[in-house]
Amino acid sequence: MWLGWTHGEWTWFSLPYRKGILSPMSLSMAVKHIEKKGILLVFPQENKRDPASLWYELHPRTKMRWEWDADGDQKVSDLWHLRERLSLSNKVVYSKWFRGRATLMSFDVFCAILRLQNPDLPDARGLTLTSREVLDLLEEDSPLSTKQLKKATGLQGREAEAAYQRALKELWERLLIVAYGEVDEGAFPSLAVGATRTIFEPLWDRAAAMTDEEAREILAEKLVAGSAFEKFWKSLEKKRAQNSNLRRSESENESSF
């Protein structure tokens, strides 16, 4: 049995297993691709080669067809399941860093971005109140499903959805949270989210000990110039600098009274 998207809804399909990328070597093969590239989406964005994806690393000549039905490509469901195994492998990091899309990172790239997005490590300063509340909760109890996290923070219901999404977006972009497995909550499994400091404490300590120069050298090597990943990274750096200047200005104004 496998879960697929077809005709606008999720459906369980009963198909015989066909040898695909879920072979015993598939996990190690995927990890090698991620470590070589530094950062990859799981699935391509509109079947484009940029940003780079694990799909095209594994299947360079095959366009992805997202329609999951009985006649669909087994490679899609294989990679969907491999995605969860990678998130739990402790060999790479799975997040929603790039524009909310499933993103896989090598440890080096993850630590470099974590360091530069959070210059006050091991502290994580400058978060909005809602983001701080979510992060504090996850640092006490990780990982949690979407339902569990919303209930624990009180961010339930349609009225709180926008605030919840803004908080997670900030935490994903700063890599203060990671995806770590899934939780079965009914018809469709929910992504489990955990605090980086809790799930990957050695990486947290490594990032805190890293200098800005070391972090930038790693990103200069792995983020291809002009690529979608590099452009997105530069946009985050610009946003962080603007927020930092705003906080400094507000602090100076407060001290003048």
C-alpha cells in the first residue's frame, strides 16, 4: 500500500513493490549527492533544473510527473518515502528552508547558514514573540506534529493560522527548527518538527563555534553563483541586516528617553 495524490485527493493504492530507489544503497547514494551539492530540494520546482533537486540527481533524464495514480511513476513514491528516511538518518538535515519547500542540506552548509542567520549563537535573538514561543516549546519537547504544536501553543483555528505560518517561516529560514520524521494523524501523515538545538545539538555547537569567515567560505563553495539558492540566501542576508538595523535604531531611541 502507498499513498498517492490523484484527482484532487489523497488515495491509498495497492501496487506490487518494484525495485526503485528504495534499495539498501539508496539512502547512502542520496546522502552522497546531498553532501556533494551541499543543498538540494527533494522534488524539482516546476520540473526546473534550478534550484537543484535530489530528483534530478537520481533521475537526470526523467521529468517528474506529480500525478500519483495507479499508472504513475514508482520513482515519485519511492522518493517520497526516502525523504522521511533521510530526515531521520542523522546524516543530512531536512528542513523547509527554501521558500517553504522540502530542502535537504549537508551538515557543513546547514551549520554555515545557521551561524550566519543567527550571529548571537548559542543564543537565538531577535525573534518575534510568536516565533519565540514556538521555539521555546520545541526546545522543551521535540519533535512535535503540526497538530501537537498548534495545540501546545494555542495557535489553533483559522484565526491563528496566519500567525502560526509566519512564526514557522521565520524559524525555518533561520534554521532554528528542522523536520524529523512524520506523525500519523489520520488520512495523511504530518511532518514532525523539532528544535535544532534539541535534535541536532552537536551541529548547534559546531555552528556556534564557527567563525563568519569559515561559514562564508563554505557557502561560497556550495552555493553556485547566480543559482536560485544563492539568490535566496542573499535575500535572507539582506532581510537580516535590515531587521538588525531596525532593532538597533529602536534600542537607541528607547535609551534616549
